[in-house]
Amino acid sequence: MIRKGMKLYSILFGACPKCHQESMYVEKNPYIISDTLKIHERCSHCQTRYRMEPSFFYGSMYVSYGVGIAFAVVAFVVSYLIFESSLTTAFLSIVGTLVVLMPIIMRLSRNIWINLFMSYDSANSKN
């Protein structure tokens, strides 16, 4: 069970890595493309700054590569090994998966990146 106080909670739900009380993102729906990566400047609950430096989230591109590879491997295993499709169909399923899930991959990568540098603080989570 994933609950507040776990890094996985902040990573999966995009919650503030310090207090887990609110979303880092202005728009919760990642498929509103114009707002996919827009984040609040600070957490309104604990005042944590999300951008520690101007180009902080550039590092999430490296994480994005690994997350994309993981999704591609899952798409390949499902299409080629489980459904026994052709390699062409497996390739198309990989491309389709990466295109359709790109907003989620981008947010997930940012969430992982910021959680590498910040930890949950139970003192900040109290109302």
C-alpha cells in the first residue's frame, strides 16, 4: 500500500517531496500538453522551493531515458512475447506506447529527479 510518507507516493502522484500535501504541478492532468511541465514555484503548505536552481530539471532528461526504456521493454514483452506478434507490430507498439505515454514519462522523470534530492519531512506534513 502506497501512503504519504513514502518516496513512492511523491513519485507516483507528483506530491511535494517534503510534505506530500499538494501536487507540484499546476494542472493535475498531464495530457493538457501546454501545462504538462508547469509546476508551482513553492509548496503552499511547507514553502519548499521546487526549482532549487534555474536549470534543476535538466537532469530529469537522463531519468526520462531510463523510464522510457522501461516502458519500451514492457511494451515489447507484452506485444511480442505474450501476444506473439511480429517484430514490426512489436516495434509499432513500442513507438505507440512511448508517444501516448510521453506526458506521463516526462512527469514521472521529474518526480523521480526531485525525490533524489529531497526527502519527506514529517514535521512539514502536519496541518
